[in-house]
Amino acid sequence: MWCSSTNSIALTAYTYLTIFDLFSLITCLISYWVMMRKPSPAYSFGFERLEVLAVFASTVLAQLGALFILKESAERFLEQPEIHTGRLLVGTFVALSFNLFTMLSIRNKPFAYVSEAASTSWLQEHVADLSRSLCGIIPGLSSIFLPRMNPFVLIDLAGAFALCITYMLIEINNYFAVDTASAIAIALMTFGTMYPMSVYSGKVLLQTTPPHVIGQLDKLIREVSTLDGVLEVRNEHFWTLGFGSLAGSVHVRIRRDANEQMVLAHVTNRLYTLVSTLTVQIFKDDWIRPALLSGPVAPNVLNFSDHHIIPMPLLKNTDDMTPVTSTPAKPSSPPPEFSFNTPGKNVSPVILLNTQTRPYGLGPSRGHTPYSSVLGQGLAGVGAGQGLRPTFPHVPSRYGNYRTGQPRP
């Protein structure tokens, strides 16, 4: 009501900070409710993420309000209305008192943690530079302004200071455009202050690992991998469950003779110093591999009615045989890799499918001859010390014409 009566958009922007303080009170109530609740089977990790969600929603709503103020301020630059200063200064001090009382009188655990853990805003950095210069002159102020001020108290004081300057310039020179400029300054300060907190709480909601604990986690994992009986630590995943609490899960592979309970106790003691909610899965090393089984072919595997079994004759020594392949075999050299006269006396039967027939148009017409008889005729001379001969004597071989009784090249 006071904002509409004064027609000041700067006071409206400052009022949005008051609305943000109301959201912070609601967040504080949610924090107390979470402390009284215990984990349930449906929510095994508890309700700590409700605090994170409340902080994220409050900071995002404050940034949306700042964007609305920037939009209204851009429209006011085109047509600047008249500002009434009757309640402008009074409303500024009332809002400042409420904001400071809300932030300083109540211990708001979620916002207190976020304000310290999140990165500093540009307003805090500029004020920190001024504070160092001021504390160099007056060392007693270092406990108040250093290392960095509370961002909520800082934005409340900066907004009130901007409204006081607006009131004085309007009262002295009727310079109404300064109200719009102050509104833009308050909106930018609000956005710059809330944005780091939104980023931090958003990363917690996305279950990311905090950057400042990655080095400590790596050190603990290395210590766990050197424990007695531990072979490997893998599938480790750690994330932020709530503000100040980490959760994680890890798989540990141990020796077959190691004690599972003993290893579990040591791993938990090492990681529990940093990870409050931990799940450890331990499994023993399994080095057994499936063996290759060998033996006769079972009767139920192959249907022998559809196959022909061709017995292979025994092979003689290398010296008594002519090599079949194109590479000649020397007595001092090992036999060729793909020759038939390889070492060994017992050769397993070769099983061929009886699904093919003799192709037509090859050699003289002798009728339909199965492959079993063809191979039988071709392999008949192996035992007599001769090389493998084709069934058809007039068919040219790979190295030229072959005739019966003529030695192979």
C-alpha cells in the first residue's frame, strides 16, 4: 500500500527483499521440521533435501522479482511519473528494521550455511576491498567487516542507503529519474547476491560432488585401496545429500581369503570421517574361469542319418610322401602349415553335411555321383604313397594338365 501511494519503484524493489525475508522464515520452519523427522522406508535418506529445495526456491523467486523490477524500470525511463516522498523515508526505515531483525535475531541454519559455502557476490567483493582500506585505518573494525560481511545484511543496508539518496535528491531538485535508477541498482544487487546461492543449492539438488572435498575423497579412496585384503575400489560415487552432509556408495573387491566384516569395518571407519551416509558393497575375487570340455560327440547332438562319416587313413612319414601343397617339404624343415602330412597318427573322422549335390556341367557325364564316393575314389591312393588325385583325369588342375601315372610337379 505504501509503495502504491508513493509511486516509487525503488521502494517496491526494496519491498521484495521483505518478501524474501518471509520466505527465509518459512525455510527456517522447514529446517526445524526436518530435524524432528526420521528417515522412513520411502525416504531412506531422510528429508534434508527439503531444506535445499526451500533455499533454491526462495533465491530463484527473489531473482524473478528483480527481473520484474528491471522490466518496469525500463518502461519508466520512457515516461517518468511523479514520486511522492511522504512515506518514502518512513517505509525505508520500517523495511530495514524488519529485514535486520529477521536476519539477525533468528538462527536460520540453511541460509547461514549457504551464505558461507557459496561463492562471494560482486557486492561482497567490492565491500571487502573498501573494508580492507578502512580496517587499515581503524583496526578495530576488522571483526565486523572482515573476512566478508553477511550478504543479506549487506544488501539490506545497501538498499536502504540507495533509498535515502533517492529521497534527498527528489526533495532537493525534484529529480524523479533517480528513483528509477535506484530501483535498477537494488534489483542488480538482489540478483547478484541471490545468484551464487541458487547455483550452490542447484548443484546440491543435482547430486554433484562439492569441489572442496574432491581432494579429501581421493586421499581416502587411496587409503582404502591399500588396506589389507582389498584388491580394488571401483564404482565410487559421492554426492551432497543436504547442507553439510555427504552421501556415497562404493564397491570393494577383496581377496578370497579375506574377512568381509573386517574389511567392511576398516573401509567404513576411513570414509565415515567425511561421508555421513555410506553404502559399501563388498564382493570377493572370483578367478575361476570356465574350462574347455572335450570328449566324444553325444548322439543327441547330431543326427547321423543326415551326415556321412568319412574315415581318414593313417598318414605316413614325411619322407615317404609327396607334399600336396605348393610349398615343398624339406626333411630338415617343419611341414607346411596347411599340408595334410602334419604330425599325428590318429585323425578324428570328418563329418560333412549331406545337403549338397554334385554340380552339373563339370567333367564327363557319369551320372549323379555323391560326394562320398567321389572322395572315396580320390583318397584311395593316399595309402599307396601317391598324392591326392582328382576324380576326373581330364579336368585341368591348378598347375596344368594332369594325367594318370604322371608325377605331380
